[in-house]
Amino acid sequence: MRKLIESTLVSLDGVIEAPERWASFDAEATALSIKQLGNYDAFVMGRVTYEKFYANWGHIAGNPYIDLINAMPKYVASRSLTETAWNATLLGPDPSSAITRLKDQPGKDLIKYGTSRFDDTLVRDHLIDEFRFWIMPVVAGSGQRLFEHVDTSGLDLRLTDERRLENGSVILTYAPGQRRCNTRAGADSSANHRTAGSQPVTTCLRDRRRRFMDNTDRGNKPDQADSDPRPAAVTFVTTEHFTLQGARAATIAESTGRATMFLSAVSGGLVALGLVATAAKTGVAFYMFGLILLPTLAFVGLATFHRVLQSGIEDLGNARRIAQLRDYYFDHAPEVAGYLPSPAERLPAPGLGIGLWQQFVTVAGMVAVITAVLAGSAGGLLAAVVSGHSLVAALVAGVVVAAAALTGLMRYQNSAWIRGTTASLFPGAEAGPH
């Protein structure tokens, strides 16, 4: 039978949150992490961890450690996801039974990275066979602690292995003690799935859950998978939702305002250039004014393009964070899933992977086109002066400069959208190997 092993980075003061801030891996630790990955067949993880790791590692290639992770199957526990990527499979409505079946299959062990809310289910049902804590020689100071929000009242651990690394880290391996509630169906079916104390499994689990609930203030208890969310948590999530909506409105307003100012400046500048051309009869004054005005407007367009693109990516980030907050409501009220769009549906990213034309209909795309035309006009005007007023030279130079400018701006926009769409919403998942 395969084992489920949980490996967690822990600071000296028990913090596990955002290990990228305090965990460090030297060559020895990295080599050991890669070697240990060879002992596993697949990952087990909750939805939040799956989305963190996929956002940070799913698009990376060429790193030996991450390449191994990307290639391994993943089994995800979620009540809101309907489809997955990254070699992932949903565990279904009963993750405990699904994991039990996986453990009964032949093959190498299963691995879970990090302690999370999902551990409350795994620890309760005695599904973790080994806890491996990488104790880092640092004091994090603040952050989520080990086993925070996890009912460990039935968890008895015994030390089975200890390993010291040259960087001062210590790897402590613990195995759970006697299982008082064996949930593995079929392991003892003739005895009605009874434990060593002859207590039925269902009764054992129910009693342990009831004792925990009875000994905990309902308004301040940890957030359990099958209990109501804390009022304070709901208030915080709702407030954050409205804050992000306000931030979206601000970024959209700024983007629209900057584009409007740019168009007004271009319109006024071109009117002035026309008046100068009429007065000077396209003489020296016209060329001098044009060679000053057009590059200036092109520079203003470049700055406007960059900022409205930033605003668009900021708006996308805020929208993705709102979608993450919606997951919280889906987790605690799955019955509304049939009336609202699924949080698993990906948000559209304008200009990203949906055709060349889409890049031109964004605000940044519109500004890029106008800026390229201004740059091409400046280049054509300069070529006309240099070539002795040759129309062909002016047209060729203008088209080449405009095409080059537009191509460069569009490629930059597309790469920026890709970075913005794949950027992690959970920086803590960017930690090194376990």
C-alpha cells in the first residue's frame, strides 16, 4: 500500500506562510529535494495550493526540479472546480475515499506539499502516513503557523527520522501513532469497519468532530470545510470585494481619462499644424513645426500607451482577485453554483491568445496605432526634408517607421498581457523546493 507523505517548510517559530521570504536552499538541499521527488508517483493538494503552484510553475520549463513537478500527476480536492489542467484530476465529492483508493493502488508514494486547510480532513481521517518538516534556521516573525486551523486533537506523532543539512536545516520525519478512526473502507469490512477500540468508524469520526465543535466557540472557531464561515471572515471578504471593485473602477477611469487627454492633444496639435501649413504654405516654418510637434505627440503617445496598458493589467489582476474571493462563497455555499458563473471559468484577457485583431481593440491598442502613425508621419516628414521633398522617400520612410513602431508596441502589449495573466496571486507559492 502506498503512503501519503506531507512535506512542509517551517521556520523556527513555527511559521509556514510565504516561505520565499525566509527559506533558503543550497546545492545540498536542492539535490535532496530533486532526489526525493523520484520516490513519488503523484501529488495530492487542495484547490488553493493547486492554483498557486500552477500559476507559478505550470508555465516554466528548463528547471530540473520544476520539470519533475510539471510532469507528475496531481490529484486535487475541490468543491468548486469543474475542470483542471497541468496533469491534474479532481478527487470528486469524497476526497477521503478517493485518496484511500489511490493509496490502495500499486506504485510509489503520494506527496503533499505544505500544511493547509485540507489537512483538517486528511488528519481527521488519518490519511497522512508521514509528516516531514523541513525546519529552517530562521525566525519568520509572523504568518500562518503549522497546523493552524487544523483539528489535531486526535493526532499523535512519533519521531522516525532526523537529518541535518550543512545549511543548518533539520528534516524531522514523524509518523502518526495508533489510528483511532480507521476510515479505509474494506480494510476490516468483516468487523463493520471497527477500530482497535471496537468503535465503528462513522461513530468515531462523528464523536471526535462533535467534541471539537462543543469545545470551540462557534463564532471564533477555525474555518472548517463542513461548517459555516466565521462572521468576521465573511465581513472581511465582502469588504475586500468592494475594495477591489473600487480599484477596478479607478483603473478604468484612469485609463479612459489618459486616452481622452492624448486624443485631445493629438487633435489640437494636428489642427495647429494645419494652420501653420496654411499660413507658411508648407514652407520652412511648416517643416520645423512638424518636426517638433509630431515626435512630441509620439512620445506622449508612448507614455500613454505604457500607462493604459499598466492600468489594463492592474484591472485584470483585480478581477482575478475578485474571482478568488468568489471561490470562498462557493466553498461555503455550493448550492448557488447552478445560478452563478463557475469560478473555474477563466477570465478573458484582452489581447492574449485570441487573435491578432483583438490586440487592436484594447485601449492600449488604440493608442499604439495612433502613436505609430505619429511616429511614421515624423519619419516621413524628416525623410522629405533630407531627400529634397521626395514623395517616394517620405512614403517609404513613413510606412517603415510606422510599421516598426506598431509591431514593437503590439508585441510588447501581448507579452505584458501574458505576464499579467500568468502572474501568481499567491506569492507564497514561489518558494523553493521542499
